[in-house]
Amino acid sequence: MDTALFNQTNTSCTVDSSVEKNMYPTVYSLFFIVGFPANCLSLYVAWILMRKGNNIAVYLISLSISDLLYTITLPVWIELALKRPVNGLCSLVAVIMYNSFYFGSGLLCCISVDRYLAVVHPLHFHWVREVRTAAGVSIAVLTLEIIIHIALLAHTGALQAFSSRNMCEERMPMSQEDAHLALIRVILGFLVPVLIMTFCFQQIMYSLRQSPSILAEERRKVGLLLFFLLLTYIVAFVPYQTVMLLRAILEPGNCIWAARFRDPYLVTVATTTLNSTLDPIIYCLISESAKKEVRKTLEKGRQGFMSLIWSKESTESSNRIKSVS
């Protein structure tokens, strides 16, 4: 890790680090190359499954749209890392990033609770597992997340000064108000979702083990899906949320701690992108219905590509015959 250099002027300081410039362009380019087509495929597959009455697909559509919005902002973060001007885009992509974090957390909780009700209480709550209910819940989660986010931004004054400097160039060291905001985000946006998802996973696995009517293969698929979604979420967000918690406790008003946390913060912000990249891949690989639709989609793509090649070759052959004759 590079040594961060800082200059202190009254209550503000600047911290220079080469991590952002050296790491972000490569890492974010890789995540964009993988994440964009993966989420597009996931969105298409989820749309087909939703039309067939699969309520989980509704949550996956919402999750894919959220992840896609975040993924298409990655080129802007690359430009920022390279110190290139992006005009007014910075504030917008910062809002999209935070909304994606916490909207995604809410949707993963919805998926966990839905599976919990379906497996642990299969004879009750049928209305919860309907497509229209899932759509309503997704809209409610998005609305609640936006309201909370706007309230938090207004509390810190960032909303009133919606500018590149306030939304993307963080004040260093962190102010006390920013520290309070970070603590609220850690608790509401991370700890609460992890507790909900962990509880649902534990109850589902216990119920599956106690139910002889459910085939071992079905138990394995449900368990793997929830386990990998939870594991990916924890791996992607625990480092970032840990750094934010430590920053909120130690950094306010202290440039030395701001300098020490700068590189870990930049690295862990990048690792959060894992969640947006891997979620659609996990679902499409483990869900049997999703795998069938992926295979159909890939086969249609292959046939379309081969038809295009044959059509091009036929046209070229016809042109050669005409030129000879």
C-alpha cells in the first residue's frame, strides 16, 4: 500500500494516494466488461420468468436494473480516477451508487423473506408469493430507500448543495455529521439486512432438513442459492462497512486518521462492485428455470449469428458469380 501524504489547513486536509489512479481504471473496466452483459442477460431471463408467473423474477428484474444503473456509471468513476472532468455527472453517479447499495440490500432481503415464507410456512402467505405482490414490494422498497436517502442527504446539507464537490469529493477529514450519516448507513443499510438474511437462511436450512417431502436436490439448490447470495453480499460489503465504521469513530476532525484510512477506503469501495457483478451470475447458474432460459437465449443467439454468417457468405458468393459471368 502506498503511503498517503496529507496537508492540514485548519479543519480540512488533502490526502494524496496513488491507489485510486492505479487501481480503479483496471478494476472498474473489468467489472464493467463482465457486469454489463451479465446483468443484461439476467434482466432478459428474469423478464421471461416473470411472464410465466415467477415472483422471484420480479425482485431479480429490480435488482438487475439497479445493478445495471450502477454498472453504467463505472466509466464515470474511471474518468474521475484519472482526474478527467466529467462536468455535472459526478453528483448523479454518486446518488446512483448509494441507491444501488441499499436498494440491492432491500431486494436481497425480500428474496430471503420470500423463500423463508415459501419453505418454512408453505401453507400460508400465498398472496405474498404472487407476482403483483412482489412488484408492489419492490416499488415500496425503492420508495422507502429514496425517502431515507434524501432525508439523510438533507440532514448533512449535501442535498442543498448538489454539486460535484459535495457529492464526490469527500470532505477530509470526515465531519461529525458525515460520521453520524455513516453510522446510520452501516446499521440500517448493512447490519439489519445481514441479520434478516442470516435468520431466513438459518430457518430455511433447518426446515429443509426436517422435511422428508422435499427432494435432496431441491434442498441443495435452494440452500446454495441463498448461501451464495448471502456470502457474496458479505464479502462485497463487510470490508467497506468495516472501514466506514472505523472512519466514523476515529476520523472526524483528524487528518492523520483520514490519511490512514484513505487507501483502505478506496480499495473497499471497489470491492462493493462484486455484488452487482456476481448476483445475476449466481442466480442464473443455480436456478434451474433460469438456466433453461439462459440456454434457450444462448441457442437463439448462436442460431441468429450462424444465420447472419450464412447470409453474408451467400451474398458474397452470389456477387462473385455475377462478377465472373
